[in-house]
Amino acid sequence: MASTGRVRLMSTPAPSEPSLNPWTAGFWARLFDLTFRTFVTPQIITTIYVIGMVIALIVTVFTVVEVLFTQGFWTFIWSLIFAPVFLVVAVVILRVWMELLIVLFTIAGGVVDVADNTRRQN
């Protein structure tokens, strides 16, 4: 891989194909790239992670409030103890899934680099 820290996602298109540079193309150009030469997911992964954390927090808070008004006092106390545990576990699981997605895209970039190098040697 290049030492710039960037991972190339797809190989360079053939001369007859339209060129879409994955690093200079805008979000909308990437989103509607029907040749799938670029990926949108690495660009929006942070947004997906933040939205997932907010949803986990909202679910946790609403669960505790619901238990407060519908269950007994001791159930509410137990929910106060276990709600933060649920929140941390949910965020860890979300983070692992987001990192797995990034790893998949990094592997895809590495495979493209290997294919390009093999093509150049032949």
C-alpha cells in the first residue's frame, strides 16, 4: 500500500471507461456512481457510528423511564444498575461492526493494489 495512509478502493478504469477519481469525487458523485468504482461507506462510517450511539442512548434512557413508571421501585433500581452496562455493551458491539466494515474496505484496497501490481509485471 502507499505510504500516504490512503487506501485505494478500486483499480483504475480502462481508457474506454469514464474516470471517477475516488479521492476528488464528491459525495453525490460517489453515491450515484453506477460502475461502483468508489465506495460511499468509508466516507459515512463516522456518521453511522454517531447515529448508532445516539439511538443506544435514547433506548437506554426510555427504558429506564418506562421502568420507573410501570414497574416497582426495586425493578427501577436494577434498571439504573444495568442500563449503563447495556449502553456500554451496545456501543462496543456497534464499534466492532464499524471497524469490521473499515477492515473489509482496507482489504479491498489491498487486493486492488496487488492486482494492479500483478498487471504491471506482466
